[in-house]
Amino acid sequence: MSLSLYNTLSRRQEPFKPLEPGKVRMYYCGVTVYDYCHVGHGRACVVWDVVRRYLTWRGYEVRYVQNFTDIDDKILNRSRQEGTTMEAISERYIAAYFEDMARLNIKEADEYPRATHTLDGIKRLIHELETKGFAYPSAGDVYYSVRKFPDYGKLSGQKLDERRMGASGRVSENEEAQKQDPADFALWKSAKPGEPAWESPWGKGRPGWHIECSAMVRECFADSASNHLGETIDIHAGGNDLIFPHHENEIAQSEAVTGKPLAQYWLHNGMVNVNGEKMSKSLGNFTTIRQMLDAPNAPEPMAVRMFILQAHYRKPIDFTDDGIAAAQNGWNILKAGLLFGHEYGERLGWTGSIETQADAIAQFRTVMDDDFNTSSALAVLFGLAKQLERASNLLIHEGETGEPSDLLESQWLTLVELASVLGLEAQPEPEQVPSISDAEIETLVAQRTEAKKTKNFAEADRIRNDLQAQGIQLIDKPGGLTLWHRS
RNA sequence: GGCGGCAUAGCCAAGUGGUAAGGCAAGGGUCUGCAAAACCUUCACCCCCAGUUCGAGUCUGGGUGCCGCCUCCA
């Protein structure tokens, strides 16, 4: 029984073997910080967070690095619009990123390299590419010559001669004219007047987009102790919209210099769709994470996480209000299960020395080992949570569960452990000062019972509604007995 | 045009060739003055056609439909 994962590079599921036994080097191509993150970013972050958590739970020592692209045309445009600096914009949205992702319970990466902090490494890499003949200067810019790299296209399956070239409206004719081949891409762009710029052997300018990741992987995973120079990492992850050209170009840059694979496994998450179309800025069909979580009737963050994990990470998911609402209902069950021990553990005399359930854990592991089948993993969680929710209801309604206490404890411990691997966690709410005391409730319940005896149902229902409005649920039992609980 | 992916119940969604996980919603039953809550319970032959096989949702070929990338993008 071993972990296997789908590798975009081979288009196959492969057994996972890290370069160094027990250790995993993982890099996730993060976001360009020119705006708030939307649900699509949220999905990617959740998915890779789960992969990272799972590998850790599986016993690997994981080094997880995620970059921020903080040099970019869109950031620049925004800073001009607002009359401020590129740095001010990126700082703002990096701070927002951390706020949003903390709400989704994304664990922080081990390192967050930024383009602006990687300039030396970027320039060194460009220089090496130039020395080896893969890069050429042109009117102040420096370009990568894709024809010099025979493997170009191995990740995306693109063949240079079969692509539609020059169809881009975004690339200026000027830039197009400076390239030896339309598929060549910029490693370094010369500064236009008024733009932020860094000194370089090619004049003042700024790095192209793709080069930062190549440089960051190299720097963040350089480890002289283990004889690795950051040449090859185990897992390189990102959205499937990055396969081409971004990841293809990263490979071209890094492997041209090192002659070694940049990453063993290339993993790509599917997109979040809206009405069947990809959520994206350009289509204007995006919802930011904070919009979603701060809306009236907003779902709980954990419900959103569950919504994301109900589908396989490589498939597209459709973002709809109904889907989120359904996930919220489902989360309520998991949450009830996760809170069970906090609410009833003491009352049930739990000892804390119970073992988890090996069969559920084995099942969870089997499905997660199969390219992170979180959908099936959730089914394992629901199996446990449903039983705990039932037990919880029985305690409220019958005063007993009919189940052995240590079985429940074992189920609960298992649920909590496995859920946390998926980053699904529920905290007991702090005790609130009740708006109405137990004694008052008892009095009202007694009054209602009297009213019922005299068939004064209007009064009985009034009391019931009043209590309901205060969050007190009445439960009429056979024989005229009425139980109540705070919901 | 090139590359890749997807099509499973009302909705979402897993699925290793041997008679379809899970979630949501819905229905029925018990209980109730009515209700709520709770408990019990019901609910698919897998886009179409052909083929391989003792046996296919699961493999092969063809068809239809949808999506992504080829331009910034998680």
C-alpha cells in the first residue's frame, strides 16, 4: 500500500518516491498580489494545504514553499491608478491573503519567497542562461530562446510548430519584433520611464514572470548539507491554467541550466467554474473569499473547505449558492461529530486512553493514497460523524446513547484526527451568558404543560414560540413529558 | 487548428472488470393537540452506437455534448 499521485508530466498516476527518503520538497506557484483572492485561489490553497497536511500525517518531513509574485504589470497598473507604489499594493494584498487564508484554515507555508526579494538569484540565473546560450539580449530586454531547448513542450504536450503564434493582443508588436521566435519569452524587461526598476547587467529593468519561480525553487531548496542544490524538488504544484506557458517555461529555464529535472511530480488543480465557465478576473465572474465569507447568510469557512474537498482536486467544480448551501448542511453534521467529545466527553466519563479506529484510518489512508481522493475520504468522516451526531441526539432526546462510551470515544478521536488531516476543525463556542436561566425555562415549560392539560393550545404554543425565539428547543415526549435544550 | 480533460439519481459527487461510496434535497413511517426535534426507512442499471470479455459505469473504436490551455490567470 503506497501513495501514488497523478503526474502531469507523464499523464499517469505514479507511485510517490521522494528524492530523499522521508522528506518532501514541495513548491506551490502562488498568487500575484494585485487584488483580493477569489474562490478559485481559495480552492488551490485548500487543495495544496491538504496535500501538505496529508504528506505530513503520512510521516514525511515536508518543506512547503509558496511564492508571492510582487513584480507584475497588473500590480503596476493598480499602483498607477491609485497613485501609490507597487510595493504598497503588494503589501496590502499579501496582508489580505494571510487574513483570508487563515479563515480557511490554511496552514502557513515554511517560506514565502517574493520576486522583489529574489532579484540576485534571478539575475544569476539569467546570466547562466546567457552563458549557456539559451538567452539573448534584444533592445534592453533579455529573451529565452525556446528553440535551443529540445524538451520544450514536454509538460504541456505543445509542439512549437503547431501552436497558434502571434495571436496575442497583449504582447505588443514592439516586443514581438524583438523576439527571434514568437514563442520566446522575456527573462528580463527593460524599464520604461517611471517604472520601478532594478539594476542589472542588461540595464535597469525588471524580471519576467516565469524566471522568479525557477530562481525561488533553486534558492529555497538549496541545502548543502544533503548535497542538494535546489536543482530538483519532489512536487511542484499549481493551477492547471499554469501548465502552459508558465510551468513549461520554468522547466525550460531551470533544466537548461542544471541539466536535471526541476521537479519529479507536477501536480495541477482544476479550476473553479461559474455557470460552467472558469472563474476569472477577465470574465468578471469572480467572488472574492472575503465577499463570500462576509455575505449575509455566509457559509462557515469550514463549509467552504468541505465544498472544495467534496470534488477531486483535478476536476473542475462549479461554484453555486446551492452548492455552498448544501455543503453548509453537510458541514453541520461533521461539526456535530467533531464537537461531540467537547460536549459530552466528560459526562460520558471518557478516559483519554482510548485508541483510534484502525479500520477507518486504513480506509482513509487507502483512498487518500490514491491521488488524494478527498471525496471518498469525506465519506469515511461522515461514517463516523453520523454515528456521533446520532449519539448526540439520543443524549438530548433520550438521555442515553445506547452505545458503549469507549466506542464513541474511539470514533470521536478518529474523526478528529482524520478531519484535521483535511484541515476541517471545529472549536467549541465559548459559553455564552444565557438570556434566560434554567429555572425560568422550567417554570415556563411547566406553565405550558398546564396550558396543554386545559387544552389552552394558544397559550401553549405562545410559550413554545417565545422559547424558540430565545434558542430554546422544546421536545414533547410521549406521556406528556417535555424536554428542552439550548440550540 | 494543436494539446488535454469531462459526461454516473432532482442537485453535487466517488467508483480498483464481477450485479453502483458519500453529501444535499425529496418521500414514507413512529411520536404529537398541532408542530418541531428525534428515531426508523425509501430513492440510479451510469450520454449514444459498436466491439473485447463468461461478465463493462470501469477496457477499445466511433459519435454527440460540454470545459480548460494555446494571451495575464490558482
